[in-house]
Amino acid sequence: MGKYEYKCVAICGLGDRTTRKLNEYGKEGWELVGNSWIWHYFKRKK
């Protein structure tokens, strides 16, 4: 099983800003694993 690092980020804003931020994290290798209200939880392999 691989090792992962995790990140929790608050993303406030409407559709366009949220989409832009999620795409930025995706380009850095982060995978969205869940969200709750404004909190977005990411993981990526170390």
C-alpha cells in the first residue's frame, strides 16, 4: 500500500473560483477525496 500526504483547504467562492482552485490542485497531483461546506480534502502519493 502506498503512502499518502493529505491536505484540507477552505475554498470560498462561487462556481468559477472553486473550479479554478480545484483545477490548480489537480495539476499539482492532488486528488479530491471529499468536501464538507467550504472544506475540501485532498490526497496525493508521496
